[in-house]
Amino acid sequence: MTKKITISLCMIVKNEEKTLDKSLSSVIDAIDEIIIVDTGSIDMTKDIAKKYTDKIYDFKWIDNFSSARNYAFSKATKDYILWLDADDYMGKSDVEKLIRLKNNFDTSVDSVTMKYILTKDVNGNPSFYSVRNRLVKRSRNFKWIGAVHEYLEVYGNIYESDINIIHNKINFTPNRNIDIYDARLKKGEYFSPRDLFYYANELCDHKRYSEAIEYYNKFIDTKRGWIEDILYSLSKLADCYDAIGDVDKRNDSIYKSFEYDAPRPEFCCRLGYRFLNENKLKQAIFWYELATKVEKPRQGFINAACSTWLPHLQLCVCYYKLGDIKKSYEYNEKARKYIPDDPMVIQNKKLLEGLLEK
């Protein structure tokens, strides 16, 4: 059955005066109710929120994101709940998609996924993104789980939409999450596999590489992790081992990914890079070409560059080193389709065209 539905937007905020107006104004035409839960703002956040809603609630911060999000969800009254962070926004075309979806919605759907654009390349194309359950049926009473890097436990009929949400981070609190994890660890709290995974990510981001390696391996060894998180862990393990100079274990981490799935573009590019640095050009070409052909991942954290411009640009380098200027030029042109304004691609084009004319 399809019908027009109503949507509550639920958001938790704290000191978001730089981004909140942009976030709320971007989606106001698509929603019917705004729920703002403030966890202790001391700036103009609440004043900005009052321009859009009178449903503003205070929630004492207890170092637990799920508690705050579940409280926000409990205040929603409409058919479906859309959740955003205060530094997220939607482009005009994506809002139009959401409105069309809302006006002719299959009410058997429990959750709608949307692409979460974390970074863009110089041409505005998504370069790093994930897919998340963003619009959920209120009557299913789905709950958030986890103190940090929380997730919404969703099940049932999931619809994969082509709607994008853009992350526009301005306020940085680099130590907040790792401080929460360190405090929990000091108290002797139990870490779930998900906690192990995200704590390892925080350790890696803070360049505590040896500890990150320990916790990535602990996560993998539980054998209870989501396959996408395991593959991401192996990718980050490769980075950590590279950072401490253990090339053999770096390579082992890359090859271990093949135990969990067919070669992914990112691991193909990693092997291509390894062999290119070793000047083993035939092997490098094999892996970079494979990166352009294998199936792209649809879930987890996705590095779009590894299946688009990056392998083509590296193939341009490989064939240039082999002296095959024609093929080098062809691959540079393929890369240029994705990143036409990139300075390196433009420079390659001029160089290679000059050599071809000679």
C-alpha cells in the first residue's frame, strides 16, 4: 500500500550555532515535525532551533550518544523518523527526491537507507561515503545502541534509496570519543565487538598504532563482526603496520581480506601501489586493472576513488614507465572523466600529448 506519510526530524545538538541553520533550512520543506534535544549548549544553538520548532528538549549529557538519540526518538509523533546530525544537510535535488518518496510511500517499508557523503573530491563528487538507515517507521520502536559510534538497530523491510545526505563538519572535538572509550576501559567496562572496532579506529586516528593493531585484531578474533567492518579493519591494519614499518604484516593484512570476500577495489589498489613501488609493473598493472573491474561495495565505508579515477591514473603511470605512451594517455583520459580539473591529470595530458606528437 502506498500513501503520503508524515516525517519527524530528530536531532541531538550541542553548541551547533555554526551549522544548525543550514541543516534545518535544507530539509524544512520535506518534514512535518522537528525534535531538537540539546545536551548542554552555551552558544546560540537553541535560539536558532526556535526559528524552526518549539519542540526543544534538554537532556543531561551522560557520555552516551544512544541515550540522547533514543530520548529524541521518544518525542517524535509522526509516521516515520528522519535523523540527522546538526552538521548534516541535504542538497535541493535530494530534498526533492525525499518529497517524492514521502508523497508516494510504500508503508510496508520499515527503513530507508541513504548515502552519507563524508568527503568529496575537487569536482564535488563523493569520494568517501557510507550507507545508513536514515528514515525509519516510528511504530517499530527501533533503538540506538552503543555509547559512542552508536548504531540504530534496524530490521524488516529495508528500502535502498538514491538520496544523499552530506556531512559538513565544522566543529571538531578530536578527543571526545577516545576519551569516552579510555574512561570506559579504565572502569573495566565490557567492550562489544563494535566497541572494539570503533575504539581501534579512534586509536588509529590518534596515531596510537600499536594499540590500534591490538584492538583491530581483538575485534577480528571475536569472529562476530560485520564483514564490512572486518574488511575495513584489515585495511586500517595495513595502514597501522605501514606506519610502524612492518611491511610483511601490512601485506598479510591485505591478502587476508581475500579470505572474507572477492578482491575489493581498495585492496586491489593497495597491492597495485605495493608492486608499483617495487617497480614490478606487470603485477601493478594486473591489480590496478582488476580494481576497475571488480564489483563495487554497496555497504560499509566506501572509498569511491579506488574504483574510479585512482586505478586509471596509476595505470597511466605504469604504462608511462613501460614506455607505452599511447596506453598511458588512454588511461589518463579515463581518469580525466572522473576528475577533469585535477592538476596532475591536466599536466599528464599536456606531457603525453607532446610525446605522442613527436
